[in-house]
Amino acid sequence: MRFSKLRLNGFKSFVDPTDLIIADGLTGVVGPNGCGKSNLLEALRWVMGENRPTAMRGDGMEDVIFAGAASRPARNFAEVGLHLDNSDRMAPTGFNDSDTIDIVRRITRDAGSAYKVNTRDVRARDVQMLFADASTGAHSPALVRQGQIAELINAKPKSRRRILEEAAGISGLYQRRHEAELKLRGAETNLARVDDVIEQLASQLASLARQAKQAARYREIGGQLRHAEGLLLYLRWREAEDARIAAETELADRTRAASEAERLARAATGARAKAEETLPPLREEEAVAAAVLQRIQVQIGALDEEERRATAAIETLQARIAQLEADRERETALNEDAGSTLQALDAEETDLNDAGEGFEAAIEAASVEAHDAARILQDREGDLSQLTEDVARLAARHQSAERLLEDAQTTLTRSEDGEAKAAADAEAATGDLTSAEAAFTTAEAALATATTAAAAAEQALVAADEARETQQSREAEARAERSAAEGEVKALQA
């Protein structure tokens, strides 16, 4: 088994991957101070299992990683690989299955070192034993560091013995012997502990025997208890089964009741849905009825106002009719006075005719004037008769207006009753609304008729006033003419 190549990557000054070929014969590395000759030897020791930072000339094992330079950043890991030629098959068992052996050690910052042999993870101890069986290793005297020759010359025989053992190829045996001694001491310690455990178990044997009897009694009692528990559980199971059957029966009854209730609920839901479907039209009808009610109330107020105005007009007409009646009576009295006067004039005319014919011309003139006065009086009587007829017609119209107002009031009362019925019963809202509208139409027609009658009465009253004024002016003229005729008669008599 021979070293064939050393590969460095990120180890100290070897920041880039570097291969050192170790050929047959002697291989020398020559260079000035600081070129990295010692780093090669330290890399060889490090890959062979060296774990002392001082042997690597550092304070910690991570100091072997390239720390960086002015032109190169620091590396995060360092790796050294050693290739061994095992064509002679001299490697220890477990590593002797190939012609080459690749040993790689890799260290990462804050993660520690890891070893691989032929890409297989191994322990540091396995690598150290591999090189110990080959009579070499990280502490082999064959690796001579600076100043070590003087130490060998001045060394004690015990230190020199290690060199001789390595040269004889038995250093690996001493290593294995040391491990065997450690294992033996561990086995002796375990045996001593076994003896102590046996003594402890012997002291516990009597107690365990008592516990075994107690355990047997416990098992017996436990069996009885389990039997009793089984019987109790069976009884409880029977009770539970009976309760389950009763519960299932009750559940079936409840299920049927629930089904019936669900059916009723569905029916109620359907009825509710139908009611909700019919509710919007009813609400619309109610809104329409409310609107119509409001309109009717407004129109009732208007009719009341019209009724008050018609009543006031009727009262005014009645007052005027009374006045006209008084005027008619006065005119009648005046007519009677005029008739008496005419009779007196006729008597005077007769007397005058008898008195002499010298006054015939005056008498004829007075007679003409008397006839004119009689004609005027007759005309006044005709006008008075016409006025009386107008007053009678006006009274008839007044009575007709009062009847129309009473009909309108009755219609309004029926309309209010129909509106109240429509508000109380939503189902008959449409029919009541139609009745209310018809009643309202009738009331409107009655109101229009009453209004027309009142207007006609107003016009008749105005015409009566005008006729009365005309009659009064004519009566004044007749009185003036009568006074003139009386004056002339008195003058003739004188």
C-alpha cells in the first residue's frame, strides 16, 4: 500500500485545488521560505487523523481553512484527499476490496470535520487504525518536522523504542493492544457491576417470592373480580339492551311524530308562501285604498267647504227673498194707494167735467197723464208679478239645492262607511273601493249639481236684485209722475 497522490483544496495557502503526485522513488519539494512546503506535510498529517490544532500551527482546527487575502476572499471549507495504491492488497480488512483507496477529510466552518473512504463516511478512529495497521499515521516518526532530528538524537530509549516498533511494523499491534486493553478494562468494570447487580437481585429474591405469592393471589382475586365484573356488565348490558329497545321504540314514535310535524311544517310553509304571494296584492290594494281614502277625505273636506258656502249662499238668498217679499208687499200697498188715487182723480175728473168745459183741455191732459200713470202702474204690477215669479223660482231652486246638498251629505256618509269597511276588511278592499269611487263620483255629480244650482240661484238673485232696482226706479218715476199729476189736479181745482 503506497501513497500516490495528495490533493489540497482550500487548505491554508492552497486556496485552489492542487494535486501533488507522489511517484516511485524519492519525491522532493523545493522552494523558498513561505512557499508552503510545511503546509504540505501538515496536510498529510491532517488527512491521516491529526486532531491537535498546535500540530497545525494554529489556535483552532478551523485555522487550516484559507482565511483570505487582499485579492482572494476567504473560503468556508478546506478539503484534503490522499490516494493510496492498494494493488498489492495490503490494506486492512474492510478497506481491501479495491486497488485504490481514497481518503478524504473535509472541514467546514462551524460544522467540524468529516472523513470519507472511497466516498463512504467513516470515523476518525477508522482512518487512524487504517494507517496504524500500515505502520504509519499522523504521529509516525517517518514524518520528520523541523527540529525533530535533534529531538530523536537526544530522546530517551522509550521514545526511540516507538521508532523501532514502527520500523518493525508492529505499531499497529500496539494500537490494537491498547484498544483491547481499554475494552478489557471496560468488560471488567461491567462484570463488577454485574456482580453488584446479582447481589442486589439476591437480596430482592425473597421480596420477589412474597410478591409472586401476592401476585398469584391477586390473579385469583382478579379472576373472581373479572367474573363478577363480567356478570355485572352482562346485567348492565341487559338493562342497556332493554333501554335501547325502549329507546328505539320511543325513537320510532318520535320519528313518526317528527315526520308528521315536518309534514305539517311543510304545509304551513306552503300556506305561508301562498299567503306571502297574496300579501303584495293585498298590500297594494291597501295602499290604493289608503290613497283613495285620503283623496276622499280631501274631497269630503272640499265638499264640506262647498256645503258651507252653499249654506251661506242659501241663507243670503233667503234674506234677499225676504227682502223681496217685503218690497213686494210695499209695492202692493203702493199699488193700492195708486188705485185709490186714480179713483179720486176719476171722481175729481167727473167733478171737473161737471164744473165746466173750460177745463176740458186740462182735464184731458190730466186724464192722459192719469192713464199714463195707470199704464205705468200696470207695467209696474206686471214687473212685480214677474219678480214674484222669479222669487218663487229662486225659492224652488233653493229647495232643490238643499235636497242636492242633503243627497251629497248622504253620499259622503255612505262613502265614509264604505271606506271604514275597506280599512277593516282587506279581502273586500277592491269592491269597497269601487263602491267608494262610485259614491264619490255620485257625490261629485251631486256637488256639481249643487254648485250649478247655487250658481243659478246666484244669477237669479242678481237678476232679482236688478229687477228690484229697476222696479224701484220705475216706482220712483211713477210716484214722481203721480205727484206731478196731483199737482196739476190741485192746480186745476184751484
